[in-house]
Amino acid sequence: MSRAGNCFDNAVAENFFATLKRERVYRAYYRTRAEAQTDLFHYIEVFSNCQRWHSDNDQMCPDQFESVSFP
């Protein structure tokens, strides 16, 4: 939740949800809520966190980035 008058508080979350919708939701047709939940869980936990490269993480996926020790 953003503070009143500060539009930048939600920038990261808004960017993530825009990417999620563009890459997964708008390209799929879900017959049931359970099917949608399973697909979105797979996208977030398997693809986005473990395989998809992120420019803010030196082109590493979040799991790789967090396992790298920084001095």
C-alpha cells in the first residue's frame, strides 16, 4: 500500500503485476478458478523466481541472485 501522495511506493508491485498479466494472464483462458491458481502459482514460483532473468538482478533470476554472496 502506498502512502498518500507517493506514487512510487507501489512501482515494483505494479511492474510485476503488469508483467504477469502481459506474459501469462492475457495469453491464457482458464476454465476454473483452480486452473488459474495452479497456472499462476507455476508462473510465479517456478518460472519467475527460478528461471526468468531480471535486469535489476544483474540478469540473474531471483533465486540465483539471493544465493550469490556479496562482499
